[in-house]
Amino acid sequence: MATDVTNTTAASEAEAPAARAASASAGSSRVDRAPSASQATGGGTAAGRTTIAEGVVAKVAGIAAREVPGVHALGGGGARALGAIRDVVNATDLTQGVKVEVGETQAAADITIVVDYPAAIQEVAENVRNAVTGAITRLVGLQVVEVNVEVNDVHLPSDDGGDDTESRVS
């Protein structure tokens, strides 16, 4: 519930403490001052601080990396095995294979990926680097100082464990 403050004359300034007390007792706002002209028109900025957790930046980076063509999965072998179990119970970890360091204005990320065969590994790694940098900059607003990409495996189509009828035909 918001309250409108229309008392902007000098005479009403003297009555402001009573109005503030009434407003505070109603629990309507933490800020008890009349909006300035720039705020009334929507052109101003509010004071305050935004803190972005490392987990948020890691999730943004993980989602961006997964969307790159040629990326089969993120993380090492153990993390992928645990991730497969999480996927079965609908608890996918979007930060799997992603480590980030977040400062006040900058971020750095380390991404571990598995590349689909026969995608060009260097090209996929560069695309991951660009996608992660763009997503963190655009969505989080931090300057990305580095994105290190570690390719720790190549996924072969035969690794899926599906019905390989072609390989059984003699």
C-alpha cells in the first residue's frame, strides 16, 4: 500500500513531523520524504546498494555456456554423474562446472565443458567465452576480466548408450 505525499509548501513542511509519524505508524514506507521533481517524473535514480551473489553470476554463466552449440555438458566426470542423478529428480544444478569470482565491479569465470564430437574445440571454447562474457555483462552488469574454458572430454555419439543396432549388424 503506497501513500501519496502532496505537502510541498513551506507551511506544510512545519507539519511534516506529524505526517511522518502517521505515515510510519501506517507502515507504508521506509523513506519519509516527499518525492523530488525528478523522482515524480520517473527521471531520477534511487539511492541504495545492490549486492549480487556469486551463485547468481555462476548460474548466469552456466546457462549461457549450455546454450552454445557444440557444448554437450558442463563439469568433470564426477560432477556430471551427480548431475545426471539431479536431473532425474528434477533438481538440475545450473552452476555445475562453473566457478566464479565476483568483485564490486568485475567478475572472472572458470568453465569446464565437454564438447560434442566433431565440433571444433577451439571454436566452441571461444563461443563459450563470448557467450559467458556477454551474459554476465548484459544481465549482471559486471565487467568480465577473464573467462577460462577447460575442455576435459569429447562426447562421442556412441557414448549415449542408446540402441546401437548399426554396430551389432555383421
